[in-house]
Amino acid sequence: MFKISRTDIIDIGVLPAGIVTFLSYSAFGAILTLIPDWSDHLNLSNKGIFFAAYTIASILIRFISGKASDKYGRTKVIMIGLLIVGISLFLIGQGDSFNKLMLGASIYGIGTGILSPAINAWTIDLGKHNQRGRAVATMYISMEAGIGLGALFAGMYYQDIITRIPQVMYFNALFLGIALLYMFFWQGFSYRKKKA
């Protein structure tokens, strides 16, 4: 009765959402690991100001974006979110001043505020009606794996060499590009499957 197999916590049908979640949240792991040192490098006394700007932007955009995926479709909204997050990572890498870093943080918050609710809704759509817990578990496992591995590899590459932080951000922006390409292919595949 208490034995749990991987089929009890992983829903194969939700893997498209899991892949996008993994690729997009690896950047968050890198940000959590490296932004305090980047803030220090920019002589910011408050290392949490980046996260304050990010959080405020993310909360505010959710008032607008919350129902956008219902109106325009999950995949379209997810692709917009991925594009915005990718741009924000490039801006964070370029953020060699307070204003630039805050701009990057705010745009990152906007991107994640658009992306997160749409991925959550897409996960539920892809999952079986009577197994939504398994669908959500799959998405959260992907998210935690993305954050954890993003943080791990960012720290391993960084090695206290401050000039490597922008490179980590650009690399993570590439991950967002891969996720965006995946969404294009998945959307095309899904469309052809419906027509068949």
C-alpha cells in the first residue's frame, strides 16, 4: 500500500510541460546563486533589491496575465513568456549598473509572471482528469530539477570569477531559446495530430 513507483508520481502525458518548466527554471537557479555576488560587484548595499523588483513585477503582471492563456491559448502565452524571460536574462547579463540590473529584474518578473500561470494551466490540460495530482507532481519535479541543476552548474562554472556571471546568464537565455523552439515544434505536432 505504501510502495510508490515512478508511474505514481510521473505523468508521461505532461512531459511537454515538464520539459519547458525544466528549461525555463534552470535560469532561476542560476539567479538565486549568482545575483547576490553580482549585486556586491555593483556595490549595492541591499542584495535583495533585485528580488524585490522581480517579485513586484511578477505579482503586478499576474493581474493582467492570469486569464490570458484562457483567452489566447496556453502555448501562445507560454511562448511569449519564454521570449520575455530570455530577453531579461540577456539584460541581466548586461546589467553593469543599478538601473540596468533593475530593468533586467523587472522584465524577468514580467516574463515569469506570464509564464508560470500558463505552464500550470497547460500541465492540468495535458494531465488526465482523474490524475491531476500526478500531473502537478511531474511539473514540480521538473521545476525543482531545473532550479537545482541550474544553481549547481552556475556555481561550478562561476568559481568566484565575476566576469563569468554574464556568460551564465547568456547560456541560460540559450536554454529559453531551446524551450521556445520546442514549443514551436510541439505546437506544430499537436496541430497536425488534430487534423489527422
